[in-house]
Amino acid sequence: MRYLILSDIHGNIDALEAVMADAEGKYDKILCCGDLVGYGAEPNAVVDWCRANVSVVIRGNHDKVASGVEKMEDYNPAAVLSTMWTRKALTPENVEYLRVLPKGPVEVDGFSLAHGSPFDEDEYLVTVYDAANAWESMPTPVTFFGHTHLQGGFFIRRASVREIDKVPPGNHEATVVIDDDSRFLINPGSVGQPRDRDPRSAYAIYSTDDRMVTYYRVHYDIVKAQNKILNAQLPEPLALRLAVGC
Ligand code: ZN
């Protein structure tokens, strides 16, 4: 089975459409590690699409605050404004869909999906030290996660934790072999708001038959997504950051 793994779409339908065009023919099922909404100007288009196409979605922190599952704590001013805007924009059906999304980790076909870390859905896994703390709570040898918007992740082999590199700038894809001697925490990267200094949209494909994860980066119409954010009178930094990928 080939799984298309998406994460952190954040209301950016233009990025999502570019990913889906690029991924065409490469997958059998779609999974999502959360944060469908927040920041971007088209939360309903993204949620409608996920409801129709994604087999398993777990909730992200933005899905929780937009649907009233959780209050906003430690959110920066732009995130607060975008959450308030998103709450107003979402249809009641889409609010309800987000409200009942399951909390990660959720197991699928021998591997898992988490939003933050396997032990805390809101925890950021950024460094090898963060990853080292997460190993014991990994429910399966391979866990996909999001939340940081940084493509790559980590693997542990013989008690040492190492980073997995993202797709280098200028390249379209990079592969990682899933071997039995290691455990993997894999971040497909963010579809709608990459923060690893590469503004291209990010995703991954996991082929369980080939035991291989392939990371991808694709160009999308950033100006179009920016103009939608500005026309919606969302905070300007949310548009500007898309161009620099941070
Ligand atoms: Zn996110």
C-alpha cells in the first residue's frame, strides 16, 4: 500500500492542489497529521476536500482552537486573529468535523500518525533531544508527525538519534529506506505553511511494500495564496511568510 501523508495544510487550498497534482498516480490512500485550518484564507475548501478524500485525519492544535475544543493559550497575535477569523468563516458542518477529529497517535496499518509528539499532541519535535525523549512513547517503529512545519524528522539506530534531511533546495524528492534496525519519526513537512526556509509545499509518500518513504517539494502559486490572505484582511505577516518559508 502507498500512503500519501499530508500535514499542516492550514487553509491553503492552492498549495494543496499543487501537491495533489504532483502526487497523482503515486498513492492508494491519503492520511493527514492535522492542522487543516488556521493562517490560510480557505479553511472550508480544505476541510471539504479532506472530508471527501482523506482516509484518516488526526487533530492539530489549530483544529482544536478553531472548533472550540481548546482555548487559545500562548498564541501570538497573528495566530489569535487568524483563529478568530477561521471560527467565523467555517461552516457549522466543518466545525463539527474538526471538533470530533481523533487525538493522535492513531495507528494505521502498523505505523502511527501524531500531530506533535507521540506522548503529547502539542509538543514540538525540533531537535534530536526532543526526539530522544519521544522514543519510548512511540506506539510503532514508524510514526509520522507534523506541528513543526519542518520536513525531515529523525531515526534512532543503536541508541543514537540522528536527523533525517529534508529535500535539498532545487531537488524535487529524497528517499529514506525503512529498515528493521531503526525506529523512525518522520515529518512529511507542511503543505500550506512551510517553515524550513523552503517555501515550496511539502508532502511524503510511504510505500509499505517497498519499505520506503519519499519526501517531496513542489512549487505552487504563492502569490495567489498571499492575495487571498490579504483580501480576507488576515494579518499581513501570514501572507509574507509564505514567500520565504518561515
Ligand atoms: Zn501547524
